[in-house]
Amino acid sequence: MLGNEATGQAVQTEAVPSAGKDRRAVRRAATRDEILRAAWSLVRAEGLAALSMRDLAAAVGMRAPSLYQYFESKLAIYDAMFGQAMVEALAVVEDGIGGRQGREALRESGRALLLFTTGDPVRNQLLFQRTIPGFEPSPDSYAPAVAMSARVESLIAELGTTDVARSMDLWTALISGLSNQQLANEPGGDRWIRLFDRAADMYFAAVDSATTPRTPTTRTPTTTTKKGN
């Protein structure tokens, strides 16, 4: 009995520090999330490049040096924001695909991404433009972008194109072009968004023309008539 009680006491003693560590991890994660929510709020109000560590600390009730207990630098905050937003972008693309197949899956995932990018100019700048000097997303934060690219490439490959890489470039240029035109010229409107279906049809026509084998032209031989016959 003493041995069992001693063993039970030992197990209980080991479990207490572990539980305390878990609670600290939960609190730390919650504080990081609070900081990131405040960061998004500030950049949407003041602009992406205007993020200030002092203003961010004040927004969460801290002193600026305390932020470095949770993020090693301002670029690390941008990196965490990038990772959050790219996870959202990947989810949007997957929702657009849904149960669809072929070009409809590609079309609807592209439409969903276009609406996602035009719905938040600051998020669009962080994900798809080089607005922050010296910022490059970490491999972990960039992983959803790699997954999204692979997903879209697989849909393009199903179209039968023999040049998936160029077809992918053209598709991304189509979406980013419409998105940037919309945000630059009519933020909050839909003038360029409404062109998406027409642009997608042009894209599919271009892919079809590049993948459909051309029927060789049969030329009728010319008959030469000899003089004197």
C-alpha cells in the first residue's frame, strides 16, 4: 500500500508542473493572438508599413519592450500575420473548389480568391505585394501558399495543357491583374470583378487552342501538263 501510495504521489507531483506549463502555453498563445488582432486593426487603419511597436503595445495594454517576449521583431509580427492570412486564402480556394471538377473548379476557386484579395486591400498588400522592405515570409508561414499553388496547378493540369507552368503564370496574372485594377481604381466596387467570367473564358479558350492537336492540312498535288501531250 505504501508503495502504491508513494507511486501515486510521485505521479501527481509530476503532473502539477506539466499542467502549469500547459496553462502558461495557453496564456502565451492567447496573448500572441491578441497582439496579432491588434496589429491587423492598426494596419487597416493606418496602413501596412505604418505599424508601430509603441502603438501596438499600447493597443494591448503593454509597454513596447514587452512585445519582444512574444515576437522577436516587427518582421516576426508581419510573418505571423502573413501566415494567418495565407491559411485563410488557402481555405477560400478550397471552398471555391468544393465538390466541383475540371474548369468549373478552377473558375470558382479563382473567383473566390479574387473576392478574397479585393475584400481587404491591406491583406492583399501583405500577401501578394512587396510592401514591407526586407520582409520575406518564413517557410512555415509560406507553406499554405505552396499548398495553394500546388492545388491550383493540379486543376490546370487536368485541362490537358502541356505547359502547366506557363498556364499557371497566366492564371495568376489574370487574377492579380483584375484584383490590382479593382483596388487601384475602384476600391469597394466591382467594375473589374465583373470581368472575371469573361477573362476566364478567354483563358480557357487560350488553353484549349494550345492543347487541341491541329489537323494537318492536306494539300492537293499540282498536276503538271507537258507540252506536246
